[in-house]
Amino acid sequence: MRKECLFRLTRHITFLEDELKDHEKFKLLSWEDYNHDRSKRRDVERWVENIVNSCIDIAKTILTSEGLPIADTYKEIVASLSLVPEFDKETMEKVSEWVRLRNIIVHEYLDIRWSFIKKFVLETKTLYEDFLYRAKKYIEIKMKG
């Protein structure tokens, strides 16, 4: 793995790790807070967007490093990370399903956004921790070999 790819990947992994630390902060967010407090709404939407974007960036960096093609959509990019041995297909399909939340945050009404965001907060902690573990494992393997 080239040094620049390793540096970029490490930076993205560190960013994702830091973002995941805020998970507990958003678990208690209510519909009322989300609906009436613009600051809290912006915070949680940006947090979700950061997590999803980090996964996309990590996927692109690893696929490029492996000499694999970059798919046309972000969802396909994340899903195609399953071509790399450290990332299993089932996990990557689940992670890739959340990529569409980026578009929902931008284009949908508050109540629709809220339902997806609440589900994201409640259901993805373990999924993204697993993704982070696999990305770190990938770096560890590449540094040894």
C-alpha cells in the first residue's frame, strides 16, 4: 500500500472513530428536540452524514489501493468493498443500505428524515463499529505484508 493511501485511510478511520464516540449523545434525541431545535437537528444530520461519508471515503481508498474498480454510485462503492477479504458481503450490504440516508437528509421532509435518523441511531452502532474494526484490521494486514 502506498504511503499516501495509508495516510489517507488512517485519517478517515480516525475521523470515523471520533464520530462514533458521539453515538450515545444522539440516542436520547427526541422528535420534539429534532423538530424544534435547529442546532440539534443540524448536529445529528451532520453526524449521520459524516459517518456515511467516512465509510464511502474508506471504501474508495481501499478499492483504489487494491486496484479494484470504483462503482458509479456511493452505495455500490461501499457494497463492492466486499471484494476485499477483510470485508464480508453481508456487513457491506448493510452498511451500503445506509448510504441512501445522505439523500434523505437533503431532500425529504422533517418527519421522514427523523424516522430514518432515529432508526440509524438505534440500529447502527454495532454495524459501524464492526466496519471500523475491519478497516483497522485491513491496515494492520497491509502493514505486515
